[in-house]
Amino acid sequence: MSPTRGSAASIALPAPGRPDTPRGGRFGALAGWAQRRRWAALLLWVAVLAAVTLGSLAAGSAYKNDFSLPGTDSQAATDLFKKHGSAQAGDSVEIVLKDGQGIDGRKAAVAKMLADVKGLPSVADVRGPYADASAVSKDGTIGYATVTLDGKAEAVPKEDVTAIIDAAKGAETDGLQIELGGDAVRGAEDKGSSTAELAGIVAALVILGLLFGSVVAAAVPLITALFAVGGAIGLIVIASHVFTIADFTPPITMLVGLGVGVDYALLIFYRYRHELTAGADPDEAGRKALDAAGRTVFFAGCTVIIALLGLVALGLGSLQGVALALALTVLTTMAASLVLLPALLAIFAKRIQRHVLTHAAKSAARGKAEGRRWRAMAAAVQRRPLPALLVAVVALLALSAPALSMRLGFADAGNDPKTTTSKKAYDLLAEGFGPGFNGPLIVLAQGDKAAGQAVRSELAKAEGVAAASPAMPTEDGALSTMIVYPETAPQAEGTADLVHHLRDDVAPGLERETGAKVLVGGSTAASQDFADTVSQRLPLFVAVVVGMSSLLLMLVFRSVLIPLKAALLNLLSISAALGAMTLVFQEGLFGVQPGPIEAFLPVLIFAIVFGLSMDYEVFLISRIHEEWERTKDHSHAVREGLASTGKVITAAGAIMIVVFGAFMLSTDRMLQQFGLGLAVAILVDALVIRCLIVPAVMQLFGKRAWWLPAPLARRLPKVALERPADS
């Protein structure tokens, strides 16, 4: 960051022994071009944004949720469905009926409604509530009809599902309540618009305004971020026709892009502001800012992209598409910060310069030194580094502890807003048939009819099973299907235990006795398979991302201890975030409905937070390293590094926190978890780790912080992260 030491007046003094004429690098040259061709650069971005937006509107989105996991029992069961009984291969919609006087008196109306539904697109079969006694509750007031779709829920057009909902709800009369459930219904239902994006933008503008005290200065980083996010969203829509990108990707990319975009633009703008204070003219300040902070932003962006692309190696269906979309968003925001931002700075140069110099003059007149409070805090930590380190680490470990009992899964209709038909259907089914009815397991027996009946008989007696349907053979007789209802709710730990019990203990014995291959599938089992797969592959993913990022830091800072410290502290901030998520969403803190943590969120949060944490690490350590190289005084370097970067890191962190915290306004439980996890991680990282733990650790390291074995130093290439502005 900027070499600011002392008051604004002292900033203008060139460093001893350095030429006054800057030696420009590639990023400075890029800034120079954008400044000279400011209107052309702006119009280029406007044209690109318009072209991408129009192209995305013309192409339309093709989002697909793919949670298939080859090699798992649930996927093998789905494949067998498709092979031996296409009518049973699709997901289903439940039409739930309730009449306090009994649903038997509604046969004519229900039959007509079901006949209308059967003729709709994407409907393979309809089985009414009167065809099977088990489809009506014991008191006769609640029943359900099963609508079998001709494909998986994510593949069925939403308009077809909406038509089913409208046809069923149209038969409601006084006394007859009709609700619909199933994954397809949940996906097609409008759960209400969220104000998360708008809240994030407004909050970011307020913080920037308070930081700079100028509407124009505050607007420049935000405009840069909005241009980048707009372009990224359009590109993602187009990319959805080529890659498998989930339908929950746009809101995630919107707020991540906004947070990262403002963050990167702010860091470059802050350096620009310092150069103006140091006496540079606006064009020179822009070149110096890009040649210095621009390098840091480029490295930081590459680190985030590497972490995100690590998700691709996990091979988790839609999560790969989410990772690619987020990587594309970060790449776009990085490009906007390096090209669009210098053009905007040139356009508003005079107004920004006038405001910055006026503010600097007032601060100098009041005797306020730049970064004096951060310098004082660093000095206080340096006097007692070990107690400060222990208190902070113990507090973060305590917050991290709940993550050890984190249970992965997926939200279901029971977590939907109470006004939705999917939530009402869920509650009615639980009321009429028990909590496990909403999370049935589909068990397949690949064998003859007798084998299917034997399997069904044993399943009904298994511990944790409330009921098992009769074995239903496919048309070719090669496969029997049984629906097994757990005693516990879909998200309960007992249901996950039942899946493992049936597979590990019950199925092997049945296969030996009957000779039939037994598979436990269905959406509930598939959710458990996804959670288990994430847990199994997470250690390798963490090792790859941490290893590659540490290697990059070693190249940049030519140190062994710096990358090791960065990796451990980043992991600490992530574990604290996961602990907070567990307390709130799994344990039900603050009155939140308890349930599992969305299975893919830990790896997604890890990738994003690890990358962003490296950003702050680079911003702080690069400034410390610059002072160390200049003075060889380690304690002084730590103080000046925090004094120069503390304000911008906390401001950038505050913007990230409010932007990510805006997810909490969403009606979607997954987005709420995502927002809380990211906000807590950034809060811990920007305030506790970068401003307290890092100065303490660096003080304890002393000169050893910059140690690199001589043989390794000779072999490692030299990578200059940040070209000092006065070099």
C-alpha cells in the first residue's frame, strides 16, 4: 500500500536514495492508456456491458441443477429407474388434500382435478388418493395424490410445474384445502423478492461516503463494481448454455461480485488518494496507484480464482458451474479495476483532487498524522505480543468449536416460508402420516418378484423404519421398488443414520439371502450421498488450495514462515465462520429453525474466504515487506505496515460485511447461511486477524519472518508483487 508515514505533508517527501521519476510497469502503462483515452475506455465498457446484456436477454438462461454423483447408491438407483421403468424415473409432485369432514366426500371433484392434471405437459402418471388406503390418513381428513413427472425436478420446465400447481389449486373450495409439495414445486414457486442486492449497494455507498466524505469519491469504486457485476451476470447467463450452472448462482455472484469489486476498486483508489496527497498530479497519481496497488489487486484476484477453480476438481455437479461463474465474476471485477477505474479517475480527476487536498490540509492543520491510531495499536500489541495473540486465538477457537459437530445436508420444504404451498403441503403430510413421510427412501431390489417381496418384508422390520410400501415391480419384472418411510424427519440425524444402517447392515444380508442387488436411493438418500462426498473430498481440496496459495506467497515474499502463518490464520477465520453458521442454523441460535448446513456451502465458503483472506494478507504484508526492505527495522516495519493499511483494510472489510450480510435479508435459507458465513469470516479476518494477530505474530517472528533457506532462495524465481510508487 501507500508509503504513508506521519502527516500529509511528510508524505510528499521522496524516499532517500530513490529517483523522483517513476519507472513505470505494465500496470502503470495500462493506467496511462486508460487515462489518455478515458472516454474511449468508458465507452468500451458501456458497449461491452450493453452487448453482453442484450446477448444474455436474447439467449435466455439455461440454468440446471445437477447434483448427480456417479458411483453412489442413489445415482445407481436413478440409473436403474431410467433403464427399467422410465415412468418411474422422474421425480414426483404430491397433491395434498385436507377436509375436516373427510376427503371421501370429495371424490368427484378430486377425480376431475386429477384428470386435468394428467393431461398436462411433463406429467407421466397420476395416482389418486383413493387407489391406495395408505394414501389417506387414519382419521380420513388428509390424503395425497402422486403426480409422477417425466424427468428429474431440475429438468422439468418451471412453466409445466406452475400449470400443475394452478390446475390443482383451482379445485379448492370451502372446506377443501389443496397444497402441493415436491422439489419441482419448490423450484417453481416464487418465495418473494429479496432486497439483498439493493441493501448491499446502499450500505456500500454509505460506508464509502463516510470514508471519503465525498459523493463522487464514494461513487467511483461503486460504479466500477456495478459495471463489472453487470457484465459478469450477462456472461454467466450466456455460459449457462455451455456449462452446468445452478439456478441459485445469480444472487451469489451478484453479491460476491459487488463485494469483491468494491474491495479491489477501493484499494486502488485509496492508493490514488495517497499519491494525490503526496503532491502527484492526477495522471501521475493514477499511474503510480495502478503500478503499485494494481499489482496487489492482480495477485489477489488470481489467488481467489485459483481457490474457486479448486472447486472444479471436487467433481460435484452444479458446484463446478458455481465455481466457474464466481471465477468469471472475480476476473471481470479485476479487469474493471485495472482498466475502467483509471478512466473514471481521469474523468473526475479535478473534483477528487480538490476534495482530497482540502481534506489533507484540514487534517494537517489539526495535527492529525495519517494512521496514528493504527500505529498506536500496533505499538500496544508489540509491547505484549504473546498475551494479545493468546486471547485472540482462544476466542476464535471457541467460536470454531461448534463446527466440529457440523451436520451437512439440504434444506427441504420444511424450511420454506410459511406462506408457500410447499411448506403447507409439508406440514399437512407430517400431520397426517408422520414426520418421516416427507423424506421417503426409494429402495430398489434388482431381482424377481419374490425377491422384492422378501426385501420389503425385512425393510418394514428394520430399526428406524415407520412403514414400507408393497414392492412395485417394473413392467419388465426385473426391478422392484419400495418406498420406505423413516420414523424421523428428513433433516433429522436419525434419517441419515437410517440411510447408512440400511446400506451397511440390512442390504448386505438381504443380497446374500435373496440374490437380488439392493440399492437405497431417492432424494433424501441422494442428499446424504452429496454430504458424504463433500466430507470425503474436502481434505484434498483444502490441501490443494492451501498448497498453491502458500507457494505463491513464498514466491512473492521469499519467506517460509509468512505463507505458513497466512495459511493457518486463514483456516482459523474460516473455521470461526463455520462455527457461527453451526450455532445459528444447526443449533437454532436467535430463534432460527434448526437444521443441517447446506452440504456444498463449507467448500464454497472456504474457496471464497480463503481467497479474500489472502487479499488482506497481501495488502498488509506487502506494506510491511516494503518498509522492511527500506529500513531493515522489523518492529518499525510492522507498525508502519498496519498504520498504512489498517484504515483501508477495515473499510474494505466493513463493505464486505454489509454486502455479504445483506444475504440475511433473503427468504432463501441457503443464501442466509452463505451470507452469515462470509460476513463472520470477513469480520474476523479484517479486524481480529489482520489488525491484532498478524502484528503480534510478526513481532514474535522478528527478522526470522523473512527467512528463506539459501538453496531454496536460489531456485525460486523472483516475483515483484508491488512496485513502490516512488521507485
